[in-house]
Amino acid sequence: MLTKRLCVDVTGGCMPSRIAAAIATCALSLGALASNAGVATAASSSPAGPAGDAPSLRSAITARAAAIDRCSYRTVRSHDSRYAYFVSGAVGGGTRKLKIQAEDEVRVSGDWRKVTQVDACAGEQEQRPTMLRVTGKLENPEHYDPSVPRTLHSDALKPAAASVIPKAPAITSIDRPGADAVRVTWKPAADHPDQVLLMERKPFYSSAIGLWHPYTFPRDVQVRATSLDRKLERDSDIPPAARTHAYWIRVVKDGFVSDLRAEKPLTIEP
């Protein structure tokens, strides 16, 4: 039986907003957000100006971009949870904010990054952006010292070709070597990626909200590995709707992450 932990690890996946808010509150109370959530804290040492008029920092967001197709673009950036982010594109003589299609948090070489996919064709736009830029606006600025930058920017990003986005191998089987274990097997990763992750969605107990819920964990594996054994969660208190386990592979190469749209989890019931 899984030991019911005092607080959850907030570093690995997506969940309903009510659960996420409760868990984030728990993490903050323990001072764990900065140390465990993989948040890359933005520079806050710039000279303080008049209240509410802190200087904006250029290139404070580390980011890169690639074109997936004519309409879709991918950015991978550093993340500071104090800020709300958007991606803008340079088109003709102006810029416009691009619609976010998908977003996820990804661990890249031990650091957490945010992967965002945007749609450059939303609103029947026809021109491709020649440059992209990521901007972060400080949320709830009234709670922060004036020396904390109100706005962060990345450099102007010229999108790389779609070929830079690595392809994740497909999972081929999930076997049961034991009553409470599974062996996940996948095809060898192509093109020698820098990093391979086995993504595992399974039930997780949070004492902060007093229930089991699905949660996604990234598991580092050897780049040339093709299988990994995992333990199933079989606690009798897990509600039927939350018992399913799911697995898929994600890869990273040269700072770019495999296409999130192509991830097709394989599921198993414990």
C-alpha cells in the first residue's frame, strides 16, 4: 500500500485546476516550490526604479523556436511561475499575439522548461511570422517589491525547421511480470536524442486534498534503453475512475522536445 505522503511533488504533470491549486498551496507552505518545481527564477537584481515602474529585462527568458508546419510553431522556454506568458509573432511591419494550442512542462537536462505550441493562422491570418518572441507579464504585481521586473522578454527567435523536433519512439507492449508490476517496452529511439523520458500517468494520493487523483511523472531512462519495469498502484482506496495507468515516451534533442500532439499513451488497469 502506498504511504500517504504529507505533500505531493509538483514537478511532473497536468491535473485539474482545483487539485493543482490545492497542491501548489501545500508546496508553498513547505517552501518547496522553488526547490522542487523546476522553476527557473527570473533575475530580480535589476536596479529598483519608482514603485510600479521596474525596468523590463530583455533576454531574461531563455527560449528557442521551431516551425512545425505552415501554421503551427513550437517554443521551448525557461519558466518562472510568477509570470503569465504569451508568444507574439512578427508579421509584415507589426507584431501580433499568437493563439496557444497546447502547453506542457518538460524536464530538459535536469531543468524544467515550458513547451508551448501556437497557431499562427488563427483568425484567418495568412502570413507566416518571420520572428517569434516570448513575453512574461508579472501576475499580481502589487504583491512584489518594485525591483522585481514587471515584464520579461526572450530574444527575437527565428524559427528553426520542423526537422529539429525529435520523434519519440512508440511503445510496443506493456507486460505483467508480477501482480503489482508492469514492464513497458518501446522501440529504440532514433537519431540519438540527448534525453529519453518514460511518461507515467498513475493514481497519486494527496493529503492536501484528501484523495487519489491521476498524476503524470517523467521517468528518466537510458537513451539506448528499450524497456523499464514500473510498480502499479493498487491501494483499495483508489476510486475506480482513477485506477488506470498510462505510459508514453518523450524525447529531447538539442533543447527541442518531441511533438506533444503525437503522444499516444498506452493504458493498463492494475
